[in-house]
Amino acid sequence: MTNYTNVLLDELKTQLELTSDYQLAKFLNVGASRISNYRNGRSVLDWEMAFKIADLLKLDDQDVVYGLLEDKYKNPRLVNALQAGAPA
């Protein structure tokens, strides 16, 4: 399953030179099943974890928020409204 969550997890694994999701889970201090659930879409990154990964990868917070919108929210109308930005 290719989604923004998996992109983030894969980038972090590469940056840290980890060879398994188990090692990634240990690094992030979560259970291996949580990484599996993220990867398979059974759960989504909470914002705290997303921003932790963003900090480690030196990513812009706004890019991460918009990247995760489609992973976190399945309603296309909501996603479109959020991506359009806040009213002035």
C-alpha cells in the first residue's frame, strides 16, 4: 500500500539506515504491530508521531499535514476543503 504514511516511514528507515520495520518500531518506541498497522492502513499516524518523524526528517510541518490528509481522512470533500486552505 503506497500512501504518504509509508513514504514517511520508508524515508526515516533509509535515513537511519535501518533494515527492518522492527528496528524502526524500536527507534520510535512503539510496538512492531503499530508500524504494521500504519503500513497496511489499519491505523493512521497520530499528529504527535507524524511531527516527530517530520522533525527527524527535517520536513516542513505544513507539508506533512497536507501529505497526511488523504491518509487520515477518507471524505474527499473534507480533504479538498482542507487543501484549499483557511479563509482569509
